[in-house]
Amino acid sequence: MSVADQINDYQARCLAPLISLRMLAQGEAGTPLPRWVVVEVAEATGAVLAEAEAAGRAALSAAGASIGHPRDETFLRVRLERLAVAANAAITAARAGDSAEMRVHLRRFESLTSAIWTVQDAVYGSRRVSSTPRSA
């Protein structure tokens, strides 16, 4: 299996969690959040983060980042850290029962996820179409 195929697989595994997060982000403002929402946000963002990190490792490995391109690794790591911060903010808002704030952070998380695939494509040098779902 090629590295491009591996990265496509990582991206594809993110579709279900991203769709779940998108559905949660479309909830009504001011509506109390059920307790299960916190668990769902934590599990879905965690799944996306894990796949994005794995895809990043595959992209960096293919690009040979460990032997002469530390800039690529730093660039990708910073984006992954931003993704993790957005995930934590969404989880914190869900725990606080703040549906409006949670929606803001989930939308940011989705945007950052899309950006991470673009970065991985740039690091790897592939010109594939992104597998993340697009907003309607």
C-alpha cells in the first residue's frame, strides 16, 4: 500500500466522527446539552486527532522529514497542536453545557482538520482530493 493510500485511509476513518461533530454543531443555541454530548465530542475529536497524527507520521516518513526536513515536522506539529486545542475547547464548552460555544469550537475543529489534510498533502507532495466532508 502506498503512502498516499495510507493517508487516504486515515482521512476516510475521520469521516464518521466529523459527521457526528457536524451534527452536534448544528444543534439549537440555548438548548441544554445532554451528558452524552460530552462523551461524543471527546470520542469523536480524539478519533480525528489520532488519525491526523498517524497520517502526519506517514506523510513525514514519506517526505524523509527525519533526515533533513525538521521544518516540515515542526509545521505539521504546530497544526496538530492547534487541532488539539480546538478539541479541548469544544470538550470544555460541552462540559459547561454551553452549546453556542461548543458549536464555535466544533466548527473551528472541522476547519483545522481540513487544513491539516492540506498540510499533509503539501508535506508529502501529493495532489489528492481531500476526504473531509464539505459544508453544505
